[in-house]
Amino acid sequence: MEGMASVALFLVVFFVRSVISVDWDYSGAGGPSHWSTLFPTCGGRYQSPVDIVPGEAPQGAHLGPLGFSGYDDVSKPFDYELTNDGHTVQLNVLTDSRRMTLSGGGLTSQYDLVQFHFHWGNSSSGGAEHTLNGKRYPAELHLVHYNTKYGNSSQAMSHSDGIAVLGVYVDVGPEDHPVMTKLISYYSTLKYSGTTVPVNDTFSMKGMLPDNVKDYYRYQGSLTTPKCLEVVTWSVLRDPLRVSHGQMNAFRSLLVNKQGESPDRILQNNYRPTQQLNGRTIYRSN
């Protein structure tokens, strides 16, 4: 079991390092308009995110229901860590004590969850990465899985079907979301970039999804952060997860700068602009 835990930790470290660089940002000289210069793979033809136009999305006969194994298992603590890396707040899975697998929906293999993270704006008027008919939701949750047939995420990153990301729009409503309440309770510890807090808790990951997971959009694309590798099968759920205004504002309490650095920079508007489809087709499940 210890060996498996070590492998899982290696996967997380590799994945995090593969998408984080001190040379990029969401504004200024390191902003998205410069990514293709800093990282040539960010200038590829099949980049993400994109604008999803439901009226132009044909139904995919190959897209059946998505399968979520272990997502609703609350029999064991969920061993993970929360990190503010200066670009987002993310949850990294540390061990396989709660293995969570995404399958079905036309996916050719099983994909294990390795981490999830968020993108948000400076207000609830926008912050999601994928737009829907040009509309930008306040935030977007990305649940990142790697294809288990390649053994580890290092190998998976070398294959066009190596990564499957489940995108979830986040909207605001009148009530607190119970799972988000647990996560946000740690945000005071994560105020500064480079801070991490270990968490051992029990909650249903299914609670991070909207009630309707049957309706989704599918296309082939890339990671939305450098190095923007085009190895992602995207499934973007149609219906949003709803959190309260107060919970959404909690994301804007986090900072880009490390403790002791000044001036303080609020972590916000951490989303990449939509990219051209370049001949790709976005399919809908229903």
C-alpha cells in the first residue's frame, strides 16, 4: 500500500510541475497572449478553453452516461492537500485510499482523479474558462483524471487520450454549498501563494457535481495552462454547480504573492481566453 501511495504522490508532483512555471501569469508580460511565445505548445491548433454553442453541437451517438466510481464513497477519509500555487487553489489527491474513477461517456479507458482546481473572476460577472453561447459563468471547476492504461501521468501526458478533464460551471445562488463550506474553511491558511494545508476529511466528491450529470459537451483539446499540451478529452457539464455569493467571494481572499512580498495581489481573473476550434466538433450527449 505504501508503494501505491508513493506512486500516487509522484503523479501529483509530476502533474503540478508540468503545468506550473514562474514565467507565466494571467496578465502582463507573462499573460495568455504571450504563452505561445514562452511555450510553443500553447500555440497549437487544438487549444482549450473554447466557446460552446449548444445549437451548433450535434448529438454524439457514442456519448453515453458518464460513470463515477468511488465519487460517493464516504466510508474512508479523503487524504489530500489544498494548495495555493499563485495561479489557483487546487486539491491534490495524495493516496489511493479513496480511488475515484471517471469512465463511460465514450471514454476508451478508465481515468483516475489526480486533482481538481478552480478558475474565477474578480466579480460574479465572469471567471469560467469555457463560455456557453458567449456567456461566462462566475467560476469553473476542473476535475483532472489520467488514463490508467498508461500506468502513470508521466506516460499519459505523451498520448492524445492521456488526460480526461471534467469541467463544471459554477454559478452563484442564495445558499451555501455544503462541500464548498468544508473546502473554504481552509482558505484562511492558504492566503499566500506557496502555502499548503493537509486535509484528512470525509465528504462525497459527488457533492462537487450538479444533480444532472447526463447532459454534457465533449471535444478534444488541451490543458488550459502552460504547457497547454493537447492531450485532454474534455467533458463539460451543461448544468452548473451553485454556491453562495459569500463562498464565491472567499476565492478572492487568496493572494498571488508570497507572504512578506508586497504589494498584495488578489488571485482573480485566472482564466484563459477562449481559443479557436480550428475545425473541431463539439458534441452534446443528449
